[in-house]
Amino acid sequence: MRYEDRQTYRRRKIGDALKKFREDLGLTQGAAGRLLDRSQASLSAYENGHRAIRPRDLKYILDMYEITDELVRKRLLSLAAQGRQDGWWHDFYERLEPGVVDFAALEADASHIRIFQPLLVHGLLQDEAYARAVITGSGSALRSPRDIETEVSFRLRRQCLHDQENPPRISVVLGEAALRQLTGGREVVRGQLLKLLGMADLPHVSLQVLSFSAESHPGGDGAFTILGVGPDALLEVVTVHSLTRSWYVDEPSDVDHYCETFDRLREIALSESDSRKLIERLLSEL
């Protein structure tokens, strides 16, 4: 499938909104096409998320549908503008699963990222040896060494957001298990802990550890990431990953629940300074 025809989160989000607006007006696709002077096929492609839409075309449709809510308009127009931008991730569309690349594209456009990862160091904080150990250990036995190296390269390329002039604010809560697991062996873990100390020094990164001493916490359902997408985080979306797929959660009430959960995890976790002390102590024990 050509990149131009791929469904992405942005395209699906815009398409779902356009379909709802049309149906709320009681219009069939054919009637809406006549109203907008668009073919039914092109309108269907927009609604199904198979075609990117230019911001000016989206603005015209929103005007014709009489959508006046400024926040709704800003969110959709921001998604349309971002969805047409080229990025480093385009080089990987033919080599990796589309959903993996789509997530990286959203991550790259985020202005605020909140991460809870109880069992592994998150990809945005991994060093090369640790990333290779994680990818090799979690992947299918059918993958070739070349496939593994592609995934390692992709994971490290995601970290280019740290070098942006205005990098996103990144708040991370790692489980203590992520630090103690000897992923790849002692030397690999030693290198990864040193990497974490360096990442914690970055002004846009806040790193905390949820220690084993916490008697209870609300993160029992596992890892999640909250992305504030766009320059003003106009859209917040939660991503939850499994071995075979990723889910996007963007209903406001559900997103609020994840945000409250993350805030509670930060309250329970060690402070940034105590987290650093724990990492240094674990490093001295290796």
C-alpha cells in the first residue's frame, strides 16, 4: 500500500469527525458531495482515513458544515497540517508495521509526553545496547538480524526529539523492576543506568522511579503513554501497547482518567533526587 493511501491516527481522527458532522446534518455522502462540490469517492476517502486532507480544504468543509466550535476546529486543522509534514519516520514505512511508525509520527509532534513504564526502560530513554537486547528478546524467532537492526535504528531515531530546539516536556515514571532486570546482562544494564542519569540531567526530562516499597499504586494495568499532540497540546491521546497491536484512547473522560492515574503515580513515586540516588546505588552494585 502506498503511503498516500495509508490510514494513520490523524487521518482516522479527522475522518471520523467529518463523518459525524455529515451525519448530524442528515446528509448522505452523495448529498454532502454536492454541497461541497466534491466527488462522493473523495469524500469517502477522507471519512475512511485513506486520504490526507489539506488544511484549507478541511476549513472549507468545516465552514460548509457550520462547525463553529473553535477548539474542535483548531484540533482538526492542527492534525491536518501535521499529517502532511515529512519526517524521518517516512523512511521506515516500508520496513516496519504501519502502526509502529504512526505512533512515532505522533510522538514527534507532541509538546508534552507522560510515560508510565513499570517493567522496561522506555524507548525514548534507551541506549543502543539495551534497545538491541529488548528488541531481540521480545521479537519473533522468525525475524532476521537485518529486521532487528532496522528496529534498533528506528528506536534510536525516535530520540532525535531530545535534540530539538524546543523539545517536548517529558515526564517519566519507571518501575524499579525496569532498573533491576538484567536485560542483556550486567554490562548492558550498567550502560543503560548511566544513560538514564544523563537523560535525567536534561532540562526537559523529569524522571522518577516507582520503588518496590510502594505498598499500592494505580498502575496495575500496565504501561501507557499520554501524548499532548500539537504545539499547544490541543489534542491529548493515550497509547497502550501490547505484543501485537497498539490502542489509541482519546475520549476526554478516558484521557482524564489516565492523566489522574499518572499524577497519582508521580505522587507515590520517589522524588527526582531520590530516584537519582536509587539509580546510582543500583549502578554501584553492578
